[in-house]
Amino acid sequence: MPQITPITSEALQATIRRLLPSQVGFGDDLQATNLITPIIDLTPTAEGSEVRQDLQTAITLNSQTTFEVTGAGVITETPGTGFFRFLGTIGSSTPSGSIVSANIKVSDGTTTKTIFSQQVPATTTNDPVVTPFDFVIFFNPGEFVQFDASSASSYILGSYRQIATVTGTLVNPAGFTIE
């Protein structure tokens, strides 16, 4: 015969109230039973009609837009609106003994903010520094990203693709189909 045991844990009850706001106001304590109850997951992910979030952000040949700026150059990319995953590397060295930097900036044409930067201090050893990056940027209409390699001894290489629309609807990798 199944046994039901009350659980008097304020931490668990607070978590239930936070995660299930419709349950606030019910005065019963949490209870545990020794009866095994099967649970059927009816969510779209369990059903297979939706890809997991980590797989949805995958790199793919036909979805990626590549970019490359080397040697004291600046390029501007206007991906569109929504959420975009950017990944790549920034590399710099200091052959001249002066400070070298490379920057990734987001702008709307009026305001520009550096969101990722690498600065290599002045040295005479000319040791290269390579920094990987992998982040998501949300773009509103009219916003764009700039890749700025400040000297002949710096570069930014990478790619990006849209992972969700401006309303948060996920964009699956090109070629992915749900069966």
C-alpha cells in the first residue's frame, strides 16, 4: 500500500510557488509517496517536433555568413533584426613595440559600443595573441556590427548566423528538418 509523507521544506515550497504561480494560495504542504508514478513528457522537445536549444544554435555550411578583416581594416555587417550567434577569433601581435587592438562594436549609426575587444600591450617579443569568441547579439532595426582591426598585425575572422527572430521565434540551421 502506498505511503504518503508530508514534506515540510520552506525552500521547496518557495520554489514551487515561484515556478508554479497558479499554486500560490493552496495551503497544503508538499507530499511524497513511495508509489512509482510514470510521467509522460508532452513538450514539443520530447515529442521531437522542436530541436533542443543547444542543437538549434549549430553551425552549418548554408546558414553561416563569414567575415574577415585583417591589417588595419574595418568591415561593417548588417545581419538584420533578431538574435545572431557570432563566433571566431581575434588575433594580434606587436612587431612594432606599440599597443595593438582589435574590436567588435555594435552601432545604430549614432551610438557605438565596443562589445568585445583584445588589446595586446607593447612588447619587443612579437608574441601573437589569439582570443576566441562565441556570443549572441540582439539587433534592433537599423543596428549593425563593426569589426575593427587597428593595425597591420591584427585580424578578426569568424562567422555568424541568425538563431532567432526579433520576436524570439527560433531559426533552425539550414537543412534541418523535423520528421
